[in-house]
Amino acid sequence: MVFSSFVFLLAFLLLVLLIYYVCPGKVRNLVLLIASLLFYAWGEPVYVLIMLFSTVFDYTNGRLIEYFQNKNRPGKAKVVLVIDLVGNLGILGFFKYADFVIGNINSITGAGLTLLHIALPIGISFYTFQTMSYTIDVYRKVVPAQHNIVAFATYVTLFPQLIAGPIVQYKTVASELSDRKVTLTDFSEGAFRFTIGLAKKVLLANQIGSLWDTISQLHQMSAATAWLGAIAYSFQIYFDFSGYSDMAIGLGKMFGFHFLENFNFPYMSKTITEFWRRWHISLSSWFREYVYIPLGGNRKGMGRQLFNIMVVWMLTGLWHGANWNFVLWGIYYGILLMIEKLFLLKWLKKAPAWIGHIYSMFLVVIGWTIFAQTDMSQLGRYLKTMFGIGAHGGADADFFYFLSTNAVLLILLVVCSIDHRFWLRKICKKSVDSENTEDDNIYQWCELSRGLTYAKPIIMVVLLWGIVRFSGGRQLQSVFVFPLLNDSC
């Protein structure tokens, strides 16, 4: 079941909301737990058992870590933590990387080992990272162990963010698991945010995705057509993934949870470093807090810092999928970030903003090209074509046709990628004094805007009409097409 299906929108969500608000507060976690298990079992009836095992496994380990620490036996607490990490990573590794490892062994040695062909459980990369963050934080005494297994299971299985994040660290929702209230304002803001995310998915990502699908299947293309396809994919993955995050955050608010933001207009970045502070923030934060800093971060000299950056980015690439293009993608960004750390970042900060923006977007589009092509030989051909090697000319008739038929959509995508607070401030009267809102998230800012408060119902109606109109009256459900969700969930 996906958020953009009529089954979810008109049956599952409405029924869950009704039961949730009719029930007393003490049983609302149980309602969400049952609903989340049904949501997951809709597409993965067998693999729900793996998620339940992971839940019980990490709950038990969290309690044991707290017990041994209270008994002043840190050594045993550490052993439990190691068992927890090995267990979680072992489950993730088996289901996600077993065939990848076997395939590479066969390629290198010719051993002819049989592939397992194990289906990847949906969302396993996300909930595995969430549960590991919990046990690590319990060990660090950042949070106390959760004693209520229903509350903990609700955290692990919570359907708004189960399929594709954001990665919700336990400490950010610990208090809301035991005590949360939903105001009318929160509910309306959540519904609005969900509608925005759904519109991003259906009206923007799906539409521009068809252009990428068409171009990527061409046997011959000009350099301009190849770049247009790469740009189309860059827009698709942004509006698809950020749209899903918006829907998750909106649903969370409707149930009383306040998830942290996952995207902050990444295509406005002026450096690659800034880009990764704006893109998939929950994943970047997880790797920084639980891998980069424990490795030493920037505290042990430049050489060690560069090593730590590369380790983190190779792991980040592997997290996204069991294929060599993802490893290459991680190495690509690791090298770029190391170059910026060594000298380029200082120069870019002094350069005009437009130079930094062109530099960043040029490299980001190349990065998404690497990410999109799981066939390494096809990736090589596509990259060569982008730079005119083996290309069918600089610009051909296909390019002008694709550009002309998608011009309005491309302009809309550019506009929607821009932090529009700059002109919204001029047309919306703020309800509070907020002179220092330059770095506020756009959605937090919108909540303070009196003008947008009045306009939101109209915006929602228009967007919902557009969503139904563009779906042609058919079911909205569509498979998430980019590798991030196909390979890492």
C-alpha cells in the first residue's frame, strides 16, 4: 500500500483516523501499532515477521543495556550493544547484500554459486537504522530504555514514515510516544502538508519521470538530450522523495507526532557540502552522529578527517542499494566533499553565489546520473554521451521536441525548487514578529503566515482536483521508480 493510492486515501487512512480519535489516549499507540502492521502486511505479509523480530530484539537489548548500566556493569552493557548492532546489520546485510556478494564472488572466481533471489523487505533499511539509533542512544544514556513494548513497537512500525523515511531517531519522538496531543491547527497543517507531498509526487515527479524513462531508453541521443534526461531525473527523484517525506511529516502531525524536516530546498545549494545539509537530512544526520563522529570526526587531524569522510560516503552509497553504481556514487561524493574540505570551500564562499550554484547543480546532475544507471556499461555510455563522446550531435530534433513539449513543466519544476519565502514575505502579512526567519524552514514559516492560513483550503482543493485530473480518474497508486526506494527499503 502506498500513500498515493485510493485504497490508502479513501479507506485505510479515514478508518484509522476515525478509530484513533474515538479511542481514549491510553490505547492510541495500540491503534497505531495494529494499523501500521496491517499497512505493512498489505504488501509484505511474510516479512512483517522480520520487523516484529527486530522490534522485540531491540526492545530486549535496550532493557538489558539499561539493566547492566544500573548494576554498574558497563562491560556487559557494551557486549549487549555489540550483539544488537551485529544482529541488526546481519539481518540487513543478508536480505539486502547476499546476492550482491555472491554475484561478485562468481564474477571474480567463476565459482558459479547459486544466487538466493531473496526479496528485499520493504523499509528494512529505514527501520533498521531507527532501531540501532535507539539502542546506541540508550547505551550512551541519551534516552532511557522504553519499558512499554507497545510504545516501542509503535515507534518502529509507525506507518507514516515506515516505507521511505524520514529516519526518525527515537530521541526526537520519545516524549510524544508517551504523551501527545493533536490540536486542530496541527491536524490542519498536517493535512495541508500531506496534500503538498501528494501533489509533488503525482503532479510533478510522475510527470517529469516519464521524460526520463523515454530518454533513458534511447539507443542514440545528442549530448543535449542526455543532459535533459539527467536533469529530468534530478527533478523526479527530488519531488518524488521530498514529496514522500512531506506526506510522512503531514501524517505524523495528524497523529500528534512532529518529525524533523528531511529536505530544505537542496537545489538552491552553492556547495556540495551545503547540498548534503539540505538533502535527506535524516540520513546525513544519522551517519554523522553514529558513524562519522565515533570515527573521530574532525578531531584527529585533516588526514583522519578525510578518511572518515570517505568511509561514511562509501557506506552511504551501499545503504542506497546493492549495486556498484551506488558505491561509485558514494565515492564520487566522498571525493567532492574532501576536495571542498581541503581548499575549494573557502574559495566558493568568496565567489559570487551564482558561480557556486552552477558548480553545485552541475555536479549534482552528474551524481544523479550515476545513481540512476544500475548497469555500469550503460552508465559509462550515458556519461560519455553527456560530454559529447559518441553523442548523436550536440542537439538533435529529439532534444528540441522533448524540450518544447515539457517546457512548462520544467519551468514549474524550477519554480517549485526555489525557496519562495523571498516573494511570499511580500504578499503575506506575518502574524508574529519574525525578523530572523531567513533560515527557518518554509513550512514552519507558512504556519505563521496569516495570508496563507486563509489560502490553504483553496490551495488544497486546487491541488486535489489537479491530482484526480492528472490521474485520469484511475487509481493513483504508482511504484516508486527510483533506486533509492526500490533497493533500500
